[in-house]
Amino acid sequence: MLGAGEGVFLSVTTSEAVLGILGNSLVALVNCMDCTKNKKISKIAFILTGLAISRICLLWMLITEAYVKIFSPQLLSPKSVIEYLSYLWIVISQASVWFATSLSILYFLKIVNFSHHIFFWLKRRINIIFLFLIGCLLMSWLFSYLVVVRMVKDNKMLYINTSWQIRMKRSELLINYAFTNAGVFVFFMIMLIVCFLLIISLWRHRRQMQWNKSGLRDIRTEVHVKAIKFLLSFINLFILHVIGMAISAIGLLIPESNLLFMCGLTTAFLYPCCHSFIIILASSQLKQGSIRILQQLKCSEKGKDHRVT
């Protein structure tokens, strides 16, 4: 029987999942329509579309796991299900963070203008940076796969009754967790470095503007501030996501702990849900495209109602 607290958390989580899927679907649709119209796909369009699709998959996976954990926990008992879910989680979660990191780096190279020769070298070789990031993602997947394969094959990770049973020492568990999420930690550290460099660039630019004392509208400062707000929103939401996933993982380890599990998922869902709308609001192109799609959907619904009556 579902308790009152569990029901509230499940309702909130489901609402977050629906909103997140809607927001990320709008991002993917607008970019796909623009690529079809222009008959070419840019790096930013590819990254935004990949980010939206990976987050949609992440939301579907988490909300499905939530309903299965609460209503049919026995479905998680087979060893093959555990193995496939682990592989799927590795691919989706790391791809989502990778797309977000790649997007921040591309925007950073477009906005910032350091006078150092290394920065100019990086700016001229965006394709090489992109290939390097893809290599980092592949290496991260490989390390994570090896750890999960060993844990599953050695029967060190099982799902019995309604909770996970981890058969290993605490130190070994921490090492395996670090290896499994090494790529996520690396990509997150890159995001922090990019945000720090943006703040330095903004500080230097503001100092130059004070020396020049120009009365003109400082568009470059506005772009810097907008980019920093965008990155800080991602960092804060991602920290909440990691905390929420840790809470839900603890809930999986404890039998009859659906309330703790759902509390963690509710916190974790803020990242893929809210950040999609932040991306839409930060881009005039995505904002206008999303409004057009919603208006078309509204007109088609009105047309159906008229035909029915």
C-alpha cells in the first residue's frame, strides 16, 4: 500500500518527469527543424539535440525505475535485468554530462577572448577539442563497463526482495564507485574550470571598460554575465542531482525505504527538468521555436475539437 508521503513524492516526481520530457523535446524538435530547414547540422545543434535526447532517456529510465521499485520490485530481481540497467545507466548519465560539458566549452571559446597564444590555438582547433572530448567519453564508458561487469559477474551486486545487496568492503565499494563515475567527475571539473575562466574574463573586461569609460551599452559584459548565470545554474542543479541520486541509492540499499528513495529522485529530477527550460530561455532561437511549436499544437487541438463538434 502506497503511503501518503510516498504518494506526494511520486506525484511530484511524475510532474517533474513530464515537464522535463516536454522541455527537452522542444529543444530537440527546434534544433531538428532548423537543421532540416538549413540542410546542415552545426556542432551546437548536434550537442543540444544530443543533450535533450539523453536527458529524455534519463528521465524515462528514472521514472520507470521509480514505479517498478514501488509497485513491482520483483521485476528487478533477475541478474540480467541488473546488468542491462547498469550498462544503460552508464551510457545515458555520462552522455548527458558530456553533452553539457561540450556545450559549455563551445560557448566559452566563442565568448571569451584571452590574449594568450594557447587560447588562440584552442580556438582555431575546435574540431580537435571535440574529438578529444569524444575520446574522453569512450574511455569513461570503457572503465565503467569493466567495473560493472566484474561486480555483476562476481555476484557482488544483487537485488533481493526490495533492496540491493552489495557484497564488498566499504573501501572496495568507494573505489568501484569512483571508477564507475570517473568520467562524470572529470566532465564536472571541466565545467567548474570553464566557469572560473569566464569569471576571470568578465573581471578583466570590466576593468578595461572602467579605463575606457565608454558610455556605450556594454554588450560583451551582458554576454559574459549571461554565460556565467547559465553555467552556475547547471552546476547548482547538477550538484542537487548528484545528492538526489546518492539519497535514492541509499534508499535502494535499505528494505522498505520507498519514501527515502522517492525523496532522492524528486531532488535528482530537478536537474534534467529545470535545466532544459533554462536552455530555452537563454536562447532566443530556441524560445521562438518553442513558442511556434506550442502554437501549432494548440491550433491542431482546436481543429480536432471543431471536427468533433
